[in-house]
Amino acid sequence: MAAREAGVQTSETLSATVIGGSGFTGGELLRLLDGHPNFEVAQATSRSYENKTVGAVHPNLRGRELRFSDPADLESVDVLFAATPHGVSMERIDAFRDAADVVVDLSADFRLDSEEQYEQWYDGHDAPEHLEESVYALPELSRNELPGAELIAAGGCNATATILGLHPLFEAGILSGNEQVVVDVKVGSSEGGAGGGEASSHPERSGIVRPYAPTGHRHEAEIEQELGLSVSFTAHAVDMIRGASATCHVFPSEPVSKGDLWKAYRGSYAEEPFMRIAAGGSGVYRYPEPKAVAGTNYGEVGFELDPTNRRLVVFSAIDNMMKGSAGQAVHAANVALGLEETAGLEFQGLHPVGAP
């Protein structure tokens, strides 16, 4: 495993391992890496499906010869992607780092900066000595910190949708961090993972708009950390499979115009390869919605003013398993390793498309 100079684009082939490859997000990682010009998947692990082909679990990957192996038997690779439940990566981080030059963790284990935050929002941390060097994976915020990073933490999907919607307002000075912000996020059933349980089963999920985290959602910690803002946050489970849609009700302390908002959002995202602005144009898809970005690494943001109530409504939409997880992880790895930023992530989506 040779170290690479940060920021230097390369055409070399890099080996990769996907831990937890049988889950929904693990399957998305395998799909993306399979089509990536610079990665070759050397190993995919799963205790439940050891020795079975990846196509036996993920039908879109049928025909691939790769078989799942035991996660205890790690191969030496350039990059290791860990798509495991919270708590696994912090327990195995030393083994992961021994096996790979770069570790990209898709759980919540290394997203926060301090052990105190994990005491407050989770149930503590088993390897706090690694937190200081971890880099948050969302390139729209952390692009300058990613080159050369060796431990990368992909953001939570609800937090990602919210942060992408609000970030330009801070960059432009429209928000300072003292304003009231109310966030309502609606997410698809894939957020619960392949083993999501009764609440994610189709008979229980179909036709619902169900509050499942009315207050105190753990992703609030990421939002506060990355934006310096405390939000009033509620999450709903809805009848869709893929997607996260955030509606943010913002009450700026000073008057703001449509022109101010366009300047802010274009200033933050005009040069971003995976961000699109949809703010009340013509046609059916006037504002961001998950269906328009299903299967892609794109995030859409939009806004509308309510002058009567001095309210600003911000909308954002992502595919929770792509921009909110696997796509974000690959995007961050591209930046960290000096690869073409959009490599492996060029899929534009489909229209029309069934329910995401």
C-alpha cells in the first residue's frame, strides 16, 4: 500500500474492502465501486452471507464473482469502507486502520469531535483517541480538510439534508446561529437498514406519515457541530423507500429578499458538482424532492419567502443511501485520494421513475 500525495489525480487502481457489504448501504457501495474507474473491490464482508456471491443478496449485482467473506479476516487494501451499525467501527478501528491506508466509516462512530458529545448524544465512545483526526465527509463543507485524510466519517442522512439546506445562509451571513430554526425531515424506509424490523416492514410502513423522533434526534449533534446552530428537529417516517426531504422554517433576525437568497445559494453551490437549486420554477418539480434525485449523489436545495410572518422556508432533498451515505463516502474518498471528484458518481437519475 503506497501513500499518495494529496490532491494529485491518479489513474492507478486502488483496492477496496466493504465491511457490512450485505446491507442496503453496503450494496450501494459495492455498486458504486464496481463502476468506479479507480477502485477494484478486493473484499466484501458479511457474517450472515459468508461464501455467497454479492449478487445473491443484491440482485442488481448478479454476475459478479465476488463472494462475501468473514469480517474477521481482513485483507490489506488501500481503502476500507465500513458500512456497519453504530458501535462496530469504534470497536474495530485499530484492525481497520491496520488493514487500510484510508478508512471511510459510514456509521455515527467518528462524526462528532469529542468524547463529551458521544456521552451526551450516544452511549459513550470506545476509541475517543481517534476522534481528533477524523474528517467529516461532506465535501461541500469539508473539501479543504479531506485531501490526505486517513479517517473519514460520512454524515448522517437527516443531518446531511438539513446541513445542505442551511449552510449557504451561514456563509452569506443571513443566519448567525442565534435565530430560531425548526426542521422537519421525512425519510424513506431504507434508512432503517436491511434489518430495520417491524417499523420498516411494508405492511406497517405503507401509507404512513409517522413521527419517529419528535425531539432529541441524534443527528441534531452533527447539525450543531457543523453549522454552530441549535435546531428544533423532528423526523417522520413516510411511505417511500429511498430519500430524505428536509423542510426548514427559518426566522432571520433581519429582512431578507429573494435576491439575497439566490446570491447566497449560488455563492455556495454554483461550482459544486453535485448540488442543484430548485426554487419555485415552472413545471411539476418546482422544489426539491427525493424522487428527482433517487439513485444519484445529487442534493437539491430551494427556498421560499413568507413575508407576512418574516419566515424563510428552505427545502432540501437527497437520496439517503447516496448523498446521505454511500455516495457521500465515495465522493469524500475521491477528494481525499486526489481522484477525479465525480468519478463513479456520474449517474444523473431517471425520469419518469417509480416511487423512490
